[in-house]
Amino acid sequence: MKAVAVFPKGREVKVIDVPEPRLRSPTQVRVRTLEVGVCGTDKEVVEFKHGKPPEGEDHLIVGHECLGEVVEVGEQVKGLAPGDLVVPRVRRPCPSPECEPCRAGYTDFCVTGEYTERGIQGAHGFAAEFFVEDAAYLHRVPRELRGVAVLTEPLTIAEKALREVAHVQSRLPWKPKQAGRAVVLGAGPVGLLGAMVLMRAGLRTTVYSRSPKPNAKAELAESLGAPYVSSKQHPVDALVKQRGRADVVYEAAGVASAAFQLLEGLAPNGVFVLTGVPQSQEEELDEGVLMKQLVMNNQVVVGTVNAAAEDFQEAVQDLERFRKKWPGGLERIITARHPPEAYAEVVKGDKRSAIKDVIVFAPG
Ligand code: BGC
């Protein structure tokens, strides 16, 4: 079968032919890959800055944002049948008996760093015509989400973040009457999906991103009901003047300088969630100013990565809610579909479209 893989030694990215995987345990499921989304992490993987092949292998099959269709189930699998649509989780637990989060099923909080991630870290991904996975790592998706469910995994980032914001804000000894204001930094798929989650939770949400208007991301954000402000045209103080300070900042741009500048726009008692992984380390900060602001305003900065089973369940439900609340909105996030042969050019940027690119393995 066809698969897309990176070969770190030769620094190559190519379509290869590999044997079709088979069920090797009664709890496994064989899945036909329908679509695989690409993101900034995939760019890091194809540029050999992040990720590694499985132990003892010279290549890694890429792809971690996936929608598939069940073709075969092991005899102990319950609740899944051939024809069902499924989305797989990404991270698998580390082997350490001492890792409490992994042993408790919260591998997204792994403390040893010895987890694997399919398509990223030490385990083959889903950019292949078929894959096999344990049923415990698959989430069933209703058929009517066929066109948008490839967005489930990037949406789980926002689901986990929102859950953490709720936990953090339960520290406030009074119950705030209003959901408050949010600013999303970055208007890529993670930012736009984050804005949808925050608006669904009742926050008055602004999307703050570099490109001046008009542009496709700004149009989409505003059609969803989130005003778009360009950071090129409006520095943070202008943003604050226009929109007020934010009780929640959801960072989804991966640029440290832009993120920490926006700390100035965080309201007292606010929470700042970082989801992006910056690539360069040449940025400078005034740590003293930041520390004083955090302390004097009781603020919290939280980093978040990966997501748990409950975030996948919530994401699938949110996709259904979003389709009703914003008809056609999710569809507009997916701005291009490509064949597997285009993978390298899409991920590196030559064929990248305005928002989300998706690789199609099985049309329909
Ligand atoms: C994925 C996460 C993963 C992270 C780090 C992100 O793009 O969505 O599942 O944990 O990269 O590898």
C-alpha cells in the first residue's frame, strides 16, 4: 500500500510502498485512511527538527491528524463495526510504572517524555492507505461529519485548553457572572478552531493575527462572529483600547515575542494559554516586567500539549454543534485537498493554501 514517509538519514520525504498492516490482537481495528490534515508539527518533522522513526527503523510514516473508516475489527472489539468513521488519538503511554499520568490514562501529561506519538515520535503515523490501531485509541464519528472530522485532532488542542482554563478559574473564590473576553493569537486552524470553542463557551472573542485585512482568515473569523484585528496595524495597546483586556488569551501562533507582548493585554485574574511551539530561540524578553505583571495581577500562564480521550469526545460533539451554529464554517477552514504525492510540497509551503491543507487517501 501507499504511504508517505520521512527518512532522516537521507533527509528525504517520499511516497513509499509498504505491506498492508494486519490485526495482531483481538482488540485491534483495521482502518482505511480517508484524510490526513497537515500542520506546523508536520513541517518540523519533514524538516527533521522534531520527531523520530520507530526504534530500529530508518523511516517514519507521517500524519497524526486523521479521519478513517473501519474495515475490520478484532473479536473482542465492542462498539465499532466496519463502515464506522473513526478518529485516532495521537499519543501512546510511556512504559514507566512510575509515570502516574500515563498509568492513569492521561498520557498527554506524561512525565518521563518516553511516550510515543503516531506520525511524530517513535511510532508510524496515519499517512498510509490503511493503519491498525487498538480500539481504545479510536473515537467514533457520526457519518454526517465526513467532510470536516479531519479537524477533530486540532480541535482537541482547544478542548483541552478550555478545560484547563475552567480548572484554573475555579480558583476565583467568587463565581464570575460573565464568561468574559478572549483574545486568540493567530488565525491558523488551531486559532480559528480555538475561537469557535471560546465563543461556544460564551466568551466575547477577538482574533489577533499578523496579516492585515482583507484576507481569507480574517473573513472567516468575522463570519463566525469574532472581530479580526491585525497586529501589524494595531499593536497590543491599540488592541486593548479597541477591545479591552482579555480574561483568556489563547495563543496559537508559536511566536514567543508576539505571545509575550500580548501578556500586556491580559486582564487582572486572567489566564494565558500557550499552545504554539516556537521554532527560533533568538527572542528577548524583559523578565522583570513580566514577573511583576503576573504577580501584581494574580495571572496564570499555562502551557498545554496533546489531548486526552475526553477532549476527543468533546471535539466530536463540538463539530456537530459548530455545524449547526455556523453552517459551512468548518468547511471553510479546509482550504485545499491534495493527493499523497503532494505531501512534501504542501507541508514545506510551496503548495500550501490559506488555512488548512488536507491529504486525501480515499475520496468520497
Ligand atoms: C499534536 C500533538 C503532539 C504535539 C507534539 C501537535 O501538533 O497535535 O498531538 O503532542 O504536536 O508532538
